[in-house]
Amino acid sequence: MVSTKPDAREAKKRVQRMQANQALMQKQAGRRKRDNLIAAIAMVAAVALAVVLQITVFSHNPSAADLANAESGLDATPSATSGPTSTAPSTNAANIPLPATAAGKTFTGSLSLNGSPLGVEIDGSTAPQAAAVFKSLADEKFFDGLSCHRLTTADKFGVLQCGSKTGDGASDPSYQWGPVENTPADGIYPAGTIAVARGDSTYSNGTQFFIVYKDTYLDQASGGYTIMGKVTSGLDAVTGIAAGGVSGGTTDGAPATPVTIDSFTLN
């Protein structure tokens, strides 16, 4: 008579296979959990690094107010801490042209970068002091041959900064002026904006300016940045420079492709 009872050895093998499958499933689940944790840590680290890169370029150990302004990262002096200080200038240098020379006027002209002309418009109605300064500097051919020393390529921070006399972003203490004019209440600087870079006070504007090539948010807690005009044509030349990236592969630094101002004329 043939028995219908399962063979004991076969039963034991099935149990062993089940245990092996369960162990494999637990191991795979543990690996997935570990991989997800590693991915989450990497994402947090990447975000933290991006913030640090934009903050530490211009500020060390900032206060809460300083931090907000440092994140906008447009100080004219690379080592300056952001936010007004008691030692900051509060009046214009003696060689600054009067705002009355540009009040109510609109200046149009051309800014040539690496042989590519940009049509520009500077508005003396909304920013008379800035318009007076940059019309005077353009007439003196001050910008011809200077560089655009700084490019940012972060998600909501896309600017090309130019006009440093020394080419390294340092400001000229003998040529400072204010106040800040025509700043956006919402902190949004639209693509095509031409604005004035500054140091640690609203009276530390100088010869540097920045071209916004994509909509950019800049914190306004310490006064913001003067919007003095706009690019009316040729902005693609700046986006082309930005496409080349930043030297060293960061999101804030010297353009990988060196940029020279051929000429800046205003009529």
C-alpha cells in the first residue's frame, strides 16, 4: 500500500526554502531602506552645500538679518558682511554727479560684451541718481575694457556682475553713493533688469552693476538693489555666457568664459 503522507525530508526542504525566501526578502527590504536613507542624506547635503556656497562668498557668521541679505549675494565687495553698519557712508562722495542731471530723462544705448551688443535703456525717472552716475561713467569710457567678474547660475539667482575697476569685485571707496532707488517690494528682479551692485549700506553703490538674465529673487531686508534700467535687445548674449557655466563648476564665481566690456554708450 502506497502512503499518502508527505515525505518528511520533502517537508523539511520546503520549510528551508520558505525560510531562505523570507531571509532574502528581509535582506532586500533592509537594502531598500538603507538606499532610501542614503539618498535622503545626499539630497539634504546637496541643498545645504548650495546654501553655504551662496552665503559664505560674502559673509561669515552672519546674524539673521545679515543671512537674509547675504543669500542675495550681490555685495560689491567680496569680503563684506551684509546689512547696514554704523561706519558705512551715509552721504555721496564729492565726485558723484547730481541726480538732477538725469531726472526725468531716459538714456538709450549699447553695452557690448565679448563683441555681442546689448541694447540698453536707463531710466532717470525712477532712478535719477543711478542714471546720472552711469551716464557720467559711460561718457567717460570708464567701462571700456573692464570685465564682468561674477556669474551666478543658481535656480532663482541668475546674474552677470560687471564694472569692478580692479576686476575682482572690490569696490572703490573714493566713489560711493546712494541712496538705493526703485527696488521691487516683492524682491523679484525680472530677466533683463539692469541693477546696481553695492556693499554694506544703501550708500555704498559704486561703479558695479549686474544684468539679470533670468527671473531672480533677492532679499530686500537691508534695502535691496537699485533697478536703473533694462536690456532691450541681445539678452541672449548673456544667457549664452551663463550656459558656459562658472569657473570651477560652482554656481557663483568667475564666468568660465572670461567676459570683457568692449564699450558702454548712453545717449
